[in-house]
Amino acid sequence: MTFAVPFDGSKLAEAALVRADEYARALDESVVVLSVISTGPHYAIRKGWVDSREAFDIETAARGLRERARELVPDADFEYRLVGPRPPAGAIAKTLRNMLRSESPSVVFIGSDNAGRIARPVSSVSTTVASGKAYDVYLVRDPKPSEIAALDGHKSFYD
């Protein structure tokens, strides 16, 4: 069994990764981190991966995401895929779903600002990824830990 985490470096994506690791350790499972990087600078600037004054480099963006993911979960596998410089609506979500198909996870841990909204946002990555039927979905709506005694929490993340 594998737990997958779409990861863009946001606080809720970090919280989802930490939660996935807590469950993975309790159940002796593995975690894979999945990121999608645009070949143009606009998405990376919007996500805060690079400063707007810096020259954009895909490998630098990927390395930064990989390093942050491994700071939180050192044993996690990290994979990324590229999309075009100005990806059309839904391209990132479609790429993530393709990555999930190839990984065949049993559970996908999603941290998203849109994950907890009642109204279905048209362009939400979490909505598209959560609609997959081949896996269960764990939505992380709050960076604070859930209180489950059997899980060994990441104290450093929650402090």
C-alpha cells in the first residue's frame, strides 16, 4: 500500500504530507510525494517557489520542493512532472491524476484551501484529484494535528 500526496509546498500540502507520514508509520506503509511544475515562471512565482526577480529554473524549483518534502518526511519518494509555461485550466490536476494512476496509491492525502469548501470550485485541483475512484481520499483542511493517540505525531512540524 502506498500513500500519495500532491505537493506544492503550501502549508496545507505540508500538513497533508505530515499526516500521510503519521499514518504510514503507524501502518508500515510508504509515502510518495507528487508535484507538478510549469515550465514557465508564472506558476512558480505565484506559489512562492521563486522570487519574481530571479531567473526561473525548473531544476531549482523541483529541488526546492523535494528538499522541503524530505525535511518533513525523509523517507518519502519524490516525483514531479512538467506542464507547459502557461498551463490551461485543469492541466495541473490532469497531470496529478495521471501520476496517481501510475502510482496506484490506496490513499491520497490532499491539503488544499479548496478542500473544505462546500461549493465545488471550478478550477480546484483538489476537487479533480479527489474525484478519482481508484483510491480513498484524506482531506487536510487544518494544519494542526488531529488527535489520534495511535499516531506518532511530527512534533517539530506542529510547533
